[in-house]
Amino acid sequence: MLANGDTIEELLEEYPSLEREDILTCLDYAASLAEEQVTPIEALASGV
């Protein structure tokens, strides 16, 4: 819903059982899933 333009305030109004910390925790989790894993080219060449 945030990706579609809803604000945190709108979500909190629409879902009263949620707290701001719940939403922020979800965003933190989504960000950790989206982090890139960097593999040096040397590791790829050596088969690691």
C-alpha cells in the first residue's frame, strides 16, 4: 500500500490495530531483503 502512494498515517487510520513501529519494522525488513549481495569478480573466476 505504501508503494501505491498511501502514507503511514493513512495506514494507521485504516488499520487501527497497527502501530507506527509495526510499519517501520516491515519497511526495515523489506529493505534488508532488497540489499544487494556483492560478489567480487575474482571469487566468480575461482569458482567460490
